[in-house]
Amino acid sequence: MLGQLPILSAITFLPALGAVAILLLRALMRSEEGAVLDRNAKGIALFVTLFVFALSLVMLVEFDAGQAGFQFVESLPWLPALGISYKMGVDGISVLFVVLTAFLLPICILSSWKLEKRVADYMAAFLLLETLVIGVFCALDMFLFYIFFEGSLIPMFLIIGVWGGQNRIYAAFKFFLYTFLGSVLMLAAMIVMFTQVGTTDIEVLLAHPFARDLQTWLWLAFFASFAVKMPMWPVHTWLPDAHVQAPTAGSVILAGILLKLGGYGFLRFSIPMFPNASEFFAPMVFVLSIIAIVVTSLIAFRQTDIKKLIAYSSVAHMGFVTLGIFTMTELGVQGAIFQMLSHGVISAALFLCIGVIYDRFHTREISFYGGLVHKMPVYAAVFGLFAMANVGLPGTSGFIGEIMTMTGAFQVDPRVAAGAALGVIFSAVYMLVAYKKVVFGVITNPKLETATDLNAREWINLGVLAVLAVYFGFFSTPITDTTRASVDQLIQQYQSAQPVEAPVAATAAPAETAAH
Amino acid sequence: MAYIVVFAPLLAAAIAGLLQKQIGDRLAQIITTGATIAAALCSVAIFFDVTVGGNARTIELAQWMAVGNFEINWAIRLDTLSAVMLVVITSVSSLVHVYSWGYMSHDPHRARFFAYLSLFTFAMLSLVTADNFIQMFFGWEGVGLASYLLIGFWYQKDSATSAAIKAFVTNRVGDFGLALGIMAIYLVFGSLQFDEVFAQVPAMAEETIGFFGVNFQALELIAFLLFIGAMGKSAQFFLHVWLPDAMEGPTPVSALIHAATMVTAGVFLVCRAHGIFELAPNTSAFITFIGATTALFAATVGLAQNDIKRVIAYSTCSQLGYMFFAAGLGLYSAAMFHLFTHAFFKALLFLGAGSVIHGLHEEQDMRNMGGIYKLLPITWIMMIIGTLALTGVGIPLLGIGFAGFYSKDMIIEEAFMMGQDGVAFGMFAFWIGVIAAGLTSFYSWRLIFMTFHGKHRGEPEVLKHAHESGPVMIIPLVFLAVGALFAGAAFKSDFVGKGALTFWEESLPPGPYAVGNYGHLVEDYGQSHADEHGVELSEAESASLEAAMSEDEAAAAQDHAVEAAHGDDHGEGADGEHHGHHPPTWVLFSPFAVTLFGFVLAWYFYMANPELPRRIAANNGPLHRFLSNKWYVDEIYNATFVRATRVLGDVFWKFGDQKVIDGLGPNGIAATALSSARRIAKLQSGYLYHYAFVMLIGVLGLALWLIAGAGA
């Protein structure tokens, strides 16, 4: 262990300090020194994010994968009268998400290197976002969790709304409306939980058996919030708009990390705290997941905007996550976590790939492109690799999550696995057709004649992601071994809650929802 | 040595692919070709080590996935079945690598081409050396990727990239079944390791799986789902549509991937998992039916194609049908034998066709060929050898002939015997096999006559520049021709004859011809296995012959060294029973007769009366149209699946997402919110901050409420 060093707090709040530093710098510098300010802001942001990433790796090395409980726990009384404390800690489920976040942030900063509009603010927003997202994964107090969870909306909202595309206001608004409405219900549920248990300590809450019919309501309230975040069908329509309008780095964070908050929430709250309700609603989640996988894959096939296509594809891939989580099998849950981490890498890479051509030609229309391979062969190869990873080709990390979640689902209900497997066909259709239209063929658009291949910065970003996508495609155990102990505990806890407590309660729950 | 076989091609592919700028085309060619030849030499050594030395083994390399019981390793499994495949893959691949030096010599992207070829070789090798279903799936999709890349190698051509996508997607439809089959195996057996699964198969015969409200026999369902995968990869009817289009790729690719190796993966899968298929009689009947249908369907379509490569492609499809109906009838060793011989003569035909195309400056339409046998004499001879091997020319009774004679006639004869014994679709398969053999002869000779004989029908200018290919292309042809000539005769005993009793060891049942008993093969083999696993079976249930055989075996195992005893005892037993179970002479002669008939007919149409087929084509009667349009399968698929995908996609998007969800949800609320925001704030963009404000109030409210609650 790291002695008394509060490493989680350091990882969480260093970016915020960086943001403050940038904003202070901006306040201190005169306006005619804009270029200097921008350069310094980028430098600070890159340095801070890299340092945080290094710290997160130190934490990962120190992390004891054999232990199921929370580690590096820090606890300070905050509002002791209310049982609210500042409590941080990670377990096998959250630790890798912290690392993923810390890993993607430097890539975001690097990919925004050429930005010219309000650079200092932009960098500060990203640093603030990092603090809030890492905070979500580390928080062990429900109140703290809520603050981070909701707070992460604000910088993302600004990133889309200020640095986004033409229709950014609509997209930012839609993003905000959706996620916020879900959260309001979650907030209400948290208040109810507090009144029941008298504390907001997540560790205590995890051990508290909630009454069966109460679970139903609490589950639904949390579901409202997490389903929007995932996003699950039919509350997914904010995502394509948000992605299309967001700047490249915004999309990377959105797809790479923010979408994982929903899945993480299911694993941290819904399953362990409301096991009976989870079991009761699992079939509904399966149906929604399959619809998400099949329907959004079909929709993706018809997109003319490459970014929208990848956005819809993200919805489909998140369908595998919800599917896996609610199988409540070790294979399904491990697969879901793997799928989230893998999607964090692959979708981030795909959005960066789109960013590469968007930076050059300022359009996302698929029909604008065609024949890029003749001018950008390296780009074509890299984009091709990630397209295949997105399709779930074995040997890429995309495959592992899909096969694990589907195999887990098959153990529960073969129909579910069959439905999900349909998505595997469609994903090949939309991805390969889009890839062909952008990359293959002859160049018919004279504007593409000037295309230049990847520069060093883009090459580093995509190269690192490519190595990860392939490495974990061939060796998945480094990840599953890290998460194993905590997942096993989660499933045991879930299963031990399942014995029929009272038949009355069991019948009451469906009756209540039906009445509603 | 096994490491060299599998990883040398991968390493070569990585070097040639990633460093192509640095090392240049020439070095990339040398590295990839050298690696593949090294792999081929090692494969031959492994083949003898495994089959003669009896050193079947599995090398575990690393852990791939491990979650609970879901443990998947990277491994190299070497047994007779995989050793046979190793030899086929690496030898054909080496020859194709060498051939491509000549064929691709003018292509600016040679390094990429060779990298893909080696990548394919690696993927195929990892498929056949897998010791579990997931690694096999890795190889399975890996060869699909390589196939996609190579079909679309000339990416500037729209037809090529479209064909590549079609191949990948159609294969994915098959993989959908295969993946579900693998999941079902995990559900039933709790493992995906071959040894663990196959050892449990007899115990699972009664298991059922509920699927969409129906209870299926678990083994039947698994076998069926696995076969869906095999149908996709091996281009069987319904999922065959990608194979003819795959001819858009360079011709060496067609020879390697779409004739000799990748498309046979489905046959390999069925043979590898034969333990499951043996106990799934309904699925086996389905396989026989699909295989036979494909054999006939593809042969009929082959009659009316004019593209030289497409004729051979349909021929491949048809021959794969033979392999499948053999496998469906339980004749796994015969299926593998045909796979083995087919690899040589079909690769020979494709590379020969490539030589013609190369010599005629990319002309592929046989209507523009003719009269060139003097200009390309070696190619001509090689193509004739390939055709003789494909059509299975040989002398019945004496048993001397070209490669296809041994393997194809074996399948046809055994199909007859199985049919006699009442195995489902046995007679159907036999008759289709005979008819398709006649059709095969017709379209094959049609190809030879149209390509090489008669008067030249193309541009005279082309004829002036027509040339025989250089030695780098001819030498691989010669090697393959040797295989087409002798592979059948040399390996008949080992694959399906008496040698098969020891040759396959545990990896495949030796087949009825080997044990001299055509009937009840399945139960017989199952019993000898059951004995080994110590499961008691009632002797009374078995036929006397079978009982005698298993006693023989048991006694032999005690007294003698197992291998020697196997051969001797069974040899005697086989001789003793052979006469009673031998197919009648007319059956032996029927493939020969139809082959001759096909040849004569082809000669009559394309040599004696060359105007006749042209008139038939010009009349364009319904039958001709039906055949030349490939039974309209593509059209039907376009009208249904492809269209449905588009329409559904549009409906879900424009109606579902935009109208219903957004209309009722955010946009509807937004409209309301907007108007109220206007009323309140009279600021056009105020509503954004309005919501931010609401959230802030929410958080504050929570805090206040909590503090108030604490104070109370």
C-alpha cells in the first residue's frame, strides 16, 4: 500500500488544480498574449493529465487484485450529522475505469492541439471533466457520487455547447435534458435510501437489505438515470446528436468514458443494492438490450454522416454491456466490464479517426469521401483495424466482450444470445460499407487530392490505442484477473439475496408495477 | 517446429505488412515466401511425426481468456486431422506464393499482397491447430478477414470491394450460427476444449436445450448451428452467393483461399466435431441434403457461365457439396480424402486459369478465347491434367486413375452403400453425385474446349501477344499436377483404405471401406469408443459382426502392440466381409459412364458443332436464363434481405427515432419548455441556463433538506 498518501484524492483533484491554474493564468495574463496563454494552457493540461495517468498506473500496480473489497479507502467526516462523509475508494470493478479515464485524457488533449478557439477555457473544461469523472468512479459516498455524477454534465455540456458544430445548442440542450431528467429521479431515490438507512455511505448501503417492493421503485429510479447514460434504447437519441456536434475530443470522452458511467452505476448500485428488483427487471433489460443491438445497428447502416454512424454503433455496443450485466453470471458481468473498457479504446479510436479527416476537410458526410487509401494509406490501415475491432473480429478486444456477454446470455436464455448475435452480422454490414465508401474506390472528389496522411501526433494517439485493442484481444486475463474478485463477490451477494424471502412480496412487486 | 509452422507466416506477414515502405517489394516477397516454404517443410516433418511416429500432441502457448470455467488457451494441436490440413495449407500456400511472383509482378502493391497471403496462411493454420472452439473461431474469422482483404485487394474497383463485403457479411451470417453453436456447447458441456467436449458427447445424447419455446436434442441443435457456420465458410447452398463474386480477387488468391483451403474449413469443422455429428442423425441428414443440393446446383450453374474463373468457382462449390454429403452420411474420412485431393487439382485448375488470363492480358471471358493451346502448351497440359483429376478419370475395377477418381468415386460408392443401408438421403446423395459427376465432366471439358481449342474468337491483337507464362508460374503448376496425378493413388490406403485404421488414430473414424462394413458405421465406431471410456453397452443390441469386431479389438489390444494389431485384425475381418458389402459393378461404373458421356457431349457441343451453344445462348430460353442467372439466388436475396435491411433501417431511424422518440420525447418537451422559457425569460437561448439553474436548485435543495433533516 501507499502508506497514508491519499492517492485517489490526488488522482481525482490534480486535474481540477490544473484547471484552476489555467484559469488563474488566463486572469493574470493580458489579452494580447493570447498565443502564449494558449501554449501554456495546452502544456499545463498535457503535463497534468500525463502525470495523473502515471499516478493511476502506480495505483494499479499497488492494487491488490486478490481482494474483493474497496482499497485505498480515504474517509473524512464532511457533514457528520447527516452521515455524509468524504469517502473514496476503488475495487476491482472501478479501478480500471479510473485508469481508462486517466489514459484517454492525454489523448484528448493531444488531439485538440490545433484548436484555436478559447483554448485555455477548453483545456480547463477537460481537466475539470477528468476530476468529475474519476470522482464518480472513486466516490464511496452516495452524496459525493451524485455531485460528481451530475457535475460531469456541466463541462461536457459546455464542451458541446461552446466548441461544437453548427447545431451545437440543440445537441447540448438535448444531452442536458435527457441526462438531467434521469438524474432527478435518481436523486429522489437517493433521498429515500438515506431516510431508510440513515447514511450515505455506499459500503453501508451495499450491506443494507432493502425491502422488496421498495427495491422496485428505487431500481426504476436509478434505471432512469443509468439507462439514459448508457444510453439504452429508447432513450438514446441524445447521443447521435451530441456526438455529431461535439468536437473530436468531446466525442472521445463521451463515447470512451461518459457512456460507462451508466454501466458502472448498474454494477455499483442497481445489482448489489436492489438484487431482487434486478432479477425481476432482467427480462425487460434483455429485451431493451436486444432492441438496442439490432435496431440501432440497422439505423447505423442508413446513416450518411460518419460520426452519427459510429454514435449509433456505440449504442449497439452498449447493448452488449447491459445484456452482460443483467445475466448476473460471472461470464456475462466480466464480459460487460471488458466490453466497456474495450469500447472505451475502440470507440475513442474511431472518433479520432473521424477527427483526422474532419480536421482536413471539415465534413462528416460519407459521400464527400471515397478513395482516401490512395492518399492516406497509413490512415486507411489504422482506420481499417479499428473498423474490424468495432465489428468484433477475434484477435481484437472487441471480440472478447461480445463473446463473453453472449455466452453468458446463452446460459440464461438462448433467445437473448441469438438476438444479440444478429447484431454481430449487422455490425459487419454498416461498418464495412461505411469503410468502403470512405476509404476504397477511386478519388472522384478533387478536394481529396490534397489529402495528407497521418501526422506524428495522430499517429501516436492511434498507435497507442491500436496496440491496446490488439493486445487485449489476444490476452484478456490481465483485465479479467483484476476484476475477478470483486465481480465474484458481486455475484455471490446477488445470488444470496435471491432465495425466496416471502412469496407475498414476490407477487406484490409485479402487481405494483402493473398497477402503475 | 510447430512454432515455425504457425508463427513464421505471421511474422512474415507482420514484417511485410508493417515495414513494406522500408524493406520494399522484393524483400517482402522473399520473406513471406521463405517463411511459408519453411512452414511447409516443417509441416511435412510434423505430418510424418504424427502419422508414422504416432506423436499426436497439443502444445499450449498462452492463456487467452479465463473467467470461471470459460478457459480458453492459445494452443497448437497436432493430430492426424490437423497434420493433413497443415500439409495441404502450407504446400498450396507456398506454391501460390511462388506463383504470385510471376502473376503479380506488375502490381504496385506486391508487398501488401504477400503480407495478406501470409496473414491468411497464419489464420488458416491457427484454425486447424486449435484445441478449442474459440481459437478455431479466431482462425475462422481470421481467414474471413484475409479473404475480405484479398478479394478487395484491388480496392479501386467497386466490384472488388463490394464482393469483399459480400463475402465477409455472408460469412458472418454463417458465423452467427457457429457462434451460437459454440455457446450451446459451453452450456451443455461446460467447456470448449475439444478433448473435454468430445469425451462427454456420448453422455449428452439425451440432453435437451429449450430454444424459442421448443426443446431440442442438445446435440442436434449444436450440430445444426455448427453446420450453419460451415455452410457460410464452405459456400453451401443458401450461403454460397459470395464465392463466385469472390473471383474479383487476384487469381492466386482464388486458388489458395477459394479453392484449396479456406472454403474447406467447413468440412474440417464437421470432421473435427464428428463425435457430435455422429449422434445427431437429423442434422446429418440435413447436411447430406444440403451437400447434395449444392453439388447439383453449382454444377448446373457451372454449365452456363462464361467467365473462366466463375466456372471453376462453381465447380469448387459443387465439389464442396460432395464433401459435405459424404460427411453427412458419416463418411468423414472420405470427405477429408476428397478435401485433400481436391486441394491439389482445384488449385492447379485455378492457377492454370490464371496462367491463361495472364497470357491473354487479363482476358477472362471464355467466349473471347479459343485456339491457344499451341501458344500455351504447358498450361494446356496442366489444365488437362487438372480436368482429368477433377472429373475423376480412372479405370473402375482396376482402380487406377487420377486423384479425383479415388476420392470422388469413393464418395459416390459409399453413398450408394449407405443408401442401401437406409441412411437418410443416402440414395438421393448417390444419384445426385452421379448426375453432378456428369455435369462436372461437361462443364470442365467445355472450359478446356472453349479456352484452348477451336478458333480464336477474341481480338486478334491479343493473340499476337499471347504468351506462355514464365517458369516461376509454371513450376508451381507442375508440383500441383504431380499431386493431381498421384495424391489419390498414394494416399488412398491411408485416408480411406486399410491404412486408415491406424492413420487417423483418434482424430477420425476410418470409414466403412476401411473396416469392410458399410452399415451401422456410426454405432460401431461409437461402441469402440464407449469401450475405451468404460461405458457398458449391451452386446445383444449390436449386430454380431460389430460385436465380433469390438472383441477383436479388445483382444488385440491386450496381446499385441496396438497399432500393428489394429491393421491385421481388421484387415482380415474386412476381407472376410468385403464381398457381401461391396457395391455392385454398375455402381462402380456409373460415375465413369456419366463422365464419359459428359465429355462426349461437351465435344459435340463445343468441338463438332460450335455454333450450337451460341445459338442456344442467343435464343436465351428459360432454362438457359435460369442457369446463367445462377438460379436467381442473388436477385432473390437482393429483393428480400438486402432491401429489408435498408427499409427497416430507414423505418427505425426516420420514423422510430426521429418521429416517435424525439417527437414525443425531447423535441416535444423542448417545444413546451422553449415556449415557457420564452414567456418567462424572453431570451432565446435562456432555456439552456434555465436547466442548469434547475439542477443547481436541485442540488441545493438536497443539501438544505439534509441539513434541515439533521437539525431536526
